Amino acid sequence: MRCVEVCPNGALERVGVEVTPEKVAEKVIEDSPFYTHSGGGITLSGGEPLTQPAFAARLFEICHENNISTVLDTSGYAKPEAVFQVLQYTDLVLLDIKTISSEEHRIWTGVSNELILENAKLMASKTEVRISLALIPGVNDSKENIDQTADFVRSIGIKYVDVLPFHKLGQGKYQSLGLKWAFNNCKKVSDKEVQKAMERIEARGLMVTKGRMM
């Protein structure tokens, strides 16, 4: 099948290019003086970087060879062997935990969270992990879910939770892709509600921050 590179009328647009981890690393290393000065590094985010574990692992390996710190931002939904492959070169994991209930997780995402929770244990045993909890009204903002999530996180040795207030900035992306947006009726989370959730998490012995849900 012939690949269409350009459409004169603009109906089709080519987005993205294929690159090797070595090529990406070249660009990263160019900025290494900035990382050294700021204490920063490289973050692989989504999509889902664990769908390409060999690429992610090799890129992180090169970063480590050049004293550049590495962060993996992930949903945790991946084969354990893929997780282990990337963790060898990962300094910090930012892990989403959407809801602690496997049944609720299946309702909202289409899959169980059992694999994610098992991978969370693996990650916590290998490197530093911070949990990202996107607070969504009517989905995962109940006292029970917040408490149980905090208890699980603490039980596997993770110390930090970042609470991310829900917003609707992703709605336009879904519409442009012809996908159904499931959160039309969700209201914005108030500062008071966020503070209450943070206090509940702190009460379970964890350190918590308020982040920006992107």
C-alpha cells in the first residue's frame, strides 16, 4: 500500500517521525549542562512509554551513562517484564492510581487494576515512586477510595502522593478523535474538596502535594 506523504488540500497531515533511542538521546545530551545546573533530567510520559519498553530502557540507559536522571510517567498497565526492563535505568516513577477498586477501575477504564497494583509493588521495590491521584468527582473522590488508596500506597513503602484536581481540558481531544467523553456531568473539584482529600491522605501517614492535572 502506498503511503501518502502530503495531501495538497490538507485533508491528511503526517504527524510524528520514527526515531531511535540513540537519536533522542543526542538531543537530550545537548541540554545536559542545563540538567546539571537545575538538578533536572528526562521524563518519558504518555501515551504510555511502557508499550515500547526496549526503546525506553535504552534511552534511559544512555541517560544514566551521561549522568542524566530519568523519570517514568506511567499508568502501570504493562507486562511485569516490561516494567522490570525499564526500571533498571529509572530514578523515579510517577504512577497513576485511578481507583483502588478493581470493579470500579474496570467500569471506567475497561480493564482491571490488578496488574497495575502488582506493578506498583514491583516499582516500589526497585526505585522511588510517587503516586498521581487524579481526583474526579463521582468516580474516585469518596472517603473510602481515598483512604484505601492511601493505605495501599503506604503498605508498599511509597511515601508521596500528588493529588491532581479534575478538569475538562481533555474533552476537545476526545471530540476531535470521535471518541465518547465520559465525564460531561463531572463538576470541577473545589479547592476545599482537594484540601479535604489531601488531609485524609496525610492522616494515613503520607506526604501529599497538590498538582496540576494535565
